[in-house]
Amino acid sequence: MRICLVINPNSGKKRGLKIFKSIKPILDDKKIKYDVIETKYSGHAIKVATELIIENYDGLIIVGGDGTFHEVVNGFMARSDHKKIPIGIIPGGSGNSFLYNLYQNSLSALKKILEFKTRCVDVIEVKTEKDLFYSINLVGWGLITDVGKNAEKYRWLGTSRYTLLSLIEIIKNKTRKAKLVMNKKKYDGAFTFIIACNTKYVGKGMYMAPKANVEDGLLDLVIVKGNLSRTLLFKTLPKLFKGTHISDPNVSYHQVSSFSLKTKENDLLNIDGELKGETPIDVKIIYSAIEVFN
């Protein structure tokens, strides 16, 4: 086996290189051949995955978080030759939502990866008027984006920043109007936020989409009504960590293969924790788009 090892030294609390040092003896002991690429800037992993000579490797292993995984997937999906290899993820970021219910540390992840068993998982395709993006975790609009805008400023708070910033945004109590189309039905109204999930978890342990399955060919769409009182929003927020929000009368939960969203203004999006792309958007799931070591 020859592996391309992509390390993000800045993921999480800059633990990427420390994690590599801890797993290197295991790779060497098992006589795994590997080339190391250390990412130098935002978007570097996209370039690596796009330009990688696929024939030279049996797999690509990431030491990083959801952001690095997001970049590698976007790089593979953008390849003109459509070639891909299985991806392994050793968690080193602050979120690691895709891996939340699989394993929680680098050694258990590596042990699982080195079994070299694979499965195919879905990817979300997001089309804007100008760009095409791919998502492995979530596509959010509204309050979800507002929280993401400030999250980078408060990274020193760790994962607790998502809860704190959510509380701040609830106090602001913004509501946005949009036209949502799903299952050939149109919904024109006010919303607090809309989030399309591929995975059950977002952030660190927020159980946003309890019914989500990365292999089912469906998006799990969570919609929170707009024009709600702060009291109602404060009651709803804690439910997101337990998954009980899906029975809340102010929340609707749908499983769809695609949807579109149009807004009066060009609103920013949250795609896998990255703030990029703007409405209007057309979103669909691509079934079994990539292969992962699992």
C-alpha cells in the first residue's frame, strides 16, 4: 500500500503535526509506504486532490478536521478525469462532524483505516449563480450562517463558541424571507434558518439531523420558522443537542433528494463550516459519490 498523507498543521489547536508524530511509528511498523504533504494555505488541499497522480496511490489519509476533508472532496469532485481513491480521516480538527459517531481519537481512527475496508458515501452538490461547491456535512442559511461568521473570531473558546454565538444570534432574533422549493412544492415565507445535512451531527455534538445517513441518497432538511419570540427560540436551541427538536411544532424535518432556495438579497451560505457561496442555490445529493476507509 502507498498512501498520500495530507496534514493540516493548523487544524484544531494546531495538533496536526503532533498527531502525525504519534501515528508515524505505527505506519512504519506496518511498512506502509507514504508521502507527506503539509497544507500551507486555505484551499491547498483542494489543489492537492485535484492534481494528485491517482495511479501512484492506493488511498489518501487526512490528518485534520472537516475543513480539510471538505477541501479534499471538492478537489476530487472537480477532477476532469473523474478519478478518485479512498479517503481516510484522522480527526485533528475542532469539529470532525463527519466522524463524530465513528471514532474520537487519532489512534483508533488509524487502526480502523489500516483495515483498508471501504464504503461509498454521499456528497451534497451546491450550485449557485456563479459557483459549484460540494459538501460532506452541511449547507446552512440564516442563523446558521450568522453563527459561522463569528465563529472564527472566537476559536479560542473551543467548541463552546457555537453555543455562545447561537445564544447571541437568538437575542438578535433575525428573520429572513425566502422561497423554498422541495418535493415539487413551493414554500414562500419567513425562516430563522434552513440547514441541509448529510450527517447526523454538526459542530461538536449538535444532533441536528437524527435520521441522516451518509449512504441513503437523501438530504435531511431542518427548517425553523421565522418570526418566533426569543422565548420560543431559547426553548428550541437546547433540543438541537438531543435531537428532540424534530418534534417541535416550530421545526419541520424533511428527507429529500434535492431542493432550491431563493432570497431577495444574495445571502451568504455556510458550507461545511466555510462561509462561501450565495443564494439563490440549487442543491442535490450525489449518491455514493466518494469512497472512504471505514
